[in-house]
Amino acid sequence: MTALQRTQMRTRSIACETGLRRSSRLTASLLLGLAAIIAGCNQSPSDAVAVKTPVAADAPGLITLSAEESTRIGLVAQPAARTDFRTYRDFPAILQPNERAMADITTLVRGRVVDVYADLGQQVEANALLAILYSSNLGLAQSAYLKSQAKLHVAEQAYARAKFLLQEQVIGEAEAQRRHAELLSMQAEAHEARDHLKLLGMSDSEFRRLDKSRDIRSHVPIVAPFAGRIIGRNLTRGEVVETTEKLFVLADLSEVWVRANIPEKDIPFIHAIHAAGGRQADVRVNAYPGETFKGTITYVGDILDPATRTMQVRLELPNPEGRLKPEMFATIRLFSESQPDRLAVPESALQRDQNRTFVFVQRTATEYEVREVQIGESNGTHSTILGGLTEGEPVVTHGAFILKSELLKKQV
């Protein structure tokens, strides 16, 4: 036998011994498992139950806290109650002058500014002198008026003599008619000159003065049409102003307007309020945080802005102290009609997780039950409950988020 054959025989012998040892260990494991199964079958039913019963734990959806823990974390439970429920919506707005008490003061005649008496922000009374202009156009118009009056007087005298001479048969009918035609022409010229002065802003008192004194005045006074505050000034001494220019902007700010733009999706809400006679609204101005002003709805728009797709709503707001300034930013809050006898809970009581909304109902002094509810409308502080909760059940309103954390830890 060669050396190679002896090596191969030795290798086969070692492999056989290893297989026998693995087979014996596997057989022993099977025998031990079989013995365990037989032992389990021989146990009594009570012993088997005792082995498999887990340690006692809270029921699903129930949180248990001791009285000390509840006090420490500040849990507060209040009975769910029915109330008169109202919703509201907020809209951005801006303050503006009351356009019914606002005037753009211009001049009716071209002229040069001689003097200015009113300054920006000044409070003026009705008919107060604001500025004086010098206008050569006004002087020429007054001169034309006086000339027309003189010609009219001559024509009247000539026609009166013509009628007398016609009665005495000194002149013929044709001459009397010619004098009458001249009178009518002068009357038309005088009316035209007077109307021209009226278009230039001349008052009846000025006409009486001009007819009496024959004194031509080329100065044009600019006066305030009513009492108010100067919120715009666009002239300086010595400049020449045209009839198209705004010299002053006068506004009575004892009452201001609040304009809000309502998105298209909220128009039904506004129309429902307006149809029900809702006229009052709360106004909060950014410049005065914490204060609420009461305004009255006076206009609801009929058309939408094609660019912004919004509808305009206007409120009137008293401003006796002058604290509200035009162009201030504000927010208006409009309330819906009251819905009586609605079951509602505070927003702080509602918890949300995985597309469901629930509250914690206090069952005992130490137990809190998770209760899924169906909610309706919300006004920012309370929400109506459509199902899952009955009136009078104590609901956790403070600390519900901590109970939610305990619930999630328990589920994990």
C-alpha cells in the first residue's frame, strides 16, 4: 500500500468519527425536546395558566395618574357644557379718511401763489383762509364784465329813446327794431361775462362789491370748505399753479373708514352676516395692540377685483381723539349669528393623532379615558362637538397634551 492510499484511508476514518459525534448530539437534543413536551402535557391546567399570565397593566385607552402627579402637572377637568356658539373670521384692512368729509382743494383760475397760511397737519375751521393767488386772468375777466355792463347800460338808454321817438313818429319802425336788437346783444354779452366770473369762483358778494365800487381785484382767496385737518399740501409761495393741480387736501378725521378685502371663498360668510342684519365688527389696529374698536359696516362690495379676486367691505369707525391715522394697518373681525344650545369644549382639550381627534374624560380621581370625538365649527377658542361626548362629562382642558404623551409612550 502506498503512502497516498494510507492518507486517504485516514481522512475517511476521521470524517466518519465526526459524523457519528454530530449525530449523537442531534439525537440528544431531540430527546430533550421530546421530554419537555411530555412534561408539559403532564402539567395540570391551572399550572399552565399560572405560567403564561402576564403582569397586570392599564387597559388600552386609559391613563392612570396618581393625585399627586395630576396636581404636579396641573391637570384641570371641566364639564362639557352647552352654550350660545358664534364663529368669527379675521380679515386684513387699512384705515382711510372718510371720503364724504374729504376735499381736494383746487383753484378755478390760473395764478401765482402770493401767500400760504395753512400748513400740513394744521386743524382749520370752515371758511378759513388757506392761501392767496394773484391771477391776471381774473382781472381781465372782471374788466370784461364791467365793460359789458357799461355797454348794456348804453343799449338800454338807446332803446328807451327809440321807443319814445317811435311814439312821436320821429323815427321809423326799422330804427326802433335795430336799437332793440343791440340791446339784446348787449344783454347776452353781459350774461356771458358774468357766467365767466362765476366759473372763476367769484361769489355773489364779490359781484355786488364789483358793481358798486368798480374796483378790479386780481387776488384769489383759497378757503376751507369745512372744518378739518390739512393732510396734503402741494404749493409754495411764488409758484404758478394751474387749475388741474391739487393745492390742499382737507379731511375731517373725527370719523375714519376701514377698508378690508374679502377673499372669494369667504364671500358667503359675509353675505350671511349682512343678510341677517349684522352691522357691528371689531377692529384691531396694529399700532394699538390689545385694544379693540367697534366699527359699523356701511358697504359690502358688489364686484370683485379681477386681479386679487377679493371683494371690498367698508366700515365706519369713530375717531374723536384723533388716534387713528389714515393708512394704518388693521384687522377686522366679523362674527356669525349666534347658534344656541351647542355642545362645545375649549380648543385646548382637543388632541389630534393619526387623522383622529380625541379628548380625555376623567373617570375617577386617578383615571382618564381617551374618547374619540367628532368636531364641528371652531371659533378659535372653542369647537362644537357633534358626537362622542355627552353634556356634563368632565373633560381635561389643561394638561391634555401631557396625557397624550403618556398615551403615546404606553402604545410604544
